[in-house]
Amino acid sequence: MVKNKIYNQPVILPELEMHEVSISMKREDLIHPFISGNKYRKLKYNIYQAIEQKNKSLLTFGGAYSNHISAVAFAGNEYGFNTIGIIRGDELGNDLSSTLEQNNTLKLAAQHKMQFKFVSRSDYRLKHTADFILQLKKEFGDFYLIPEGGTNSLAIKGCEEILKPVDKEFDFICCSIGTGGTISGLINSAKANQKILGFPALKGDFLQKEIEKYTIQNKNWSLIKDYHFGGFGKINEDLIHFMNAFKEETTISLDPIYTSKMMYGIVDMIKKGLFKKGTKILAIHTGGLQGILGMNKRLRQKKLPLIQ
């Protein structure tokens, strides 16, 4: 997969200068025009494996606004795979043309020839079971299975490549968390003197065990659970204001689901004096900017400010 040059962009904010803490943002969002950030990293070795196994189809799972769904659709189309997306919410399939008109993520996936199967939320919770997978194979034939969010051992291998030798100067590595794959790769590849901070975008304590499955040696990490803003996909005026102000001051756009919550958390922790003077922080931008369009549609309906 062709990728663009990644660089660490210094973040200049008054709060940082006041507390003598520096932040650089690793611009993983620029890695690929359609498969940005950690989605590229997670898919890289899975695509190689599917090619090696001579699979003809990729099947994966996701919600209606899943960046992972659109990334698999594009990658599959680029490499000649059929792609199948099992989408949470059977009501979305009642009028597919209307759904695609209102949902930029699914529209993008459809444009890259992904076939959809919309399932109820109760059935979706069965996606890990052998019976559910067997039924999918009866319906679609053989396929290469990529889990929801893309996290598996091959995804971890890809995410281990995010950090480069030049990044050894940073004291803290920060990333947002969905399924735990990205932070697991960072934990495995970080230096012994570095601390990894993960900012979950979801409520709940299940992530600790998920991450521990993929990380063995480095225990120098922790989860910061105070900045999920009510749960996955939840957003409020405070976060919107932060995102718009951050873009104006730094020129960096943040996505509303993941990276914005991480950056809000980092800046808030700095304001509270939780990092000592001279601390160098590297924040990972995991992409997902295509989700802004869909989020703004929801914000208009709620008569809330829009993301700029």
C-alpha cells in the first residue's frame, strides 16, 4: 500500500508554554489519502496474509460510522478483493439509498464496492461466536476475517511500526483507544524509559484485559479513563469548541471520536500540573477525519455548533 511521508508536528499552545511542557503530534492521519492513521497500520499485514492465503474476499464488522469499514472497503478494492461489511443496525438496510445519502462513511465504502449485511444489535453481539461465523460463510462463501476495529496479532505487528528511532526523545507516548490494537503496538515498541498513556473513547473496563493479551514485556503503560465524554461517539459543545480552537491555533484537524478526546485530555492534564516541567509528549494522530462530515450532520439535527 502506498503511503505518504509521516512527520512529528510541534503543537504550539499557550498552555504548554505556561507549564513548560512540549507536545509533538505524529501525523499518522497523513499516511494514506483513504486508509489513514492506525487503519493503515492494522490492515497492512492482514492484507499481505490474505494475499498469501489466496483469499478472494475480506469480511469485517463495524458500526454505521466506522472508519474501519471504509478503510477495509478501499484497501480491498485496491488489491482486488471482494469486501463484505457486517453493519450494526438492521434498520439501516430498510432503505439503503437513503442510508447512503445520509451516511458518508457507508457511502464511501459502497463506492469502493463493499457489500453490506445489516444485522440487529442483538445479532451483532454474536459476531465472535462460531455459529455466527459459520452462517456468514454459508451466505458469502469463504473469506478472510478481519475483526471489528481491525485488532488482531497482525494488526499489532503493524502498529509496532508507528514509533521510529527519532521518537526515543519523548517521555510520554499518548494515543486514543478503540479496540486496544494501536496502544498494544506502541507498548511493545516503546523504549523502557517511556510511559504510554491510552485515552479510551468508550466507557468500561474491558480494555485492560484486551491490551494485556497482546503485550507481554513492557508494563509501563496506563489508561486515562476520564475523557470519553459519555461514551463512544458522544460529543458535547465543550469538545467541539476545543476541536475548533485547536485547529485554529495549530492548523491540525482532530476527529470527533478519538483523537480530539485524547488531545482534550492531554491539555487538561497539563493545566492540572500532572506533567512535570520539561516533559516531552508525543501524541499519535490516528486519522478518522472522514467522520467529521457525518458528525456534523448529527450536530445540525441537535442544533449544536459544527466542527470546522
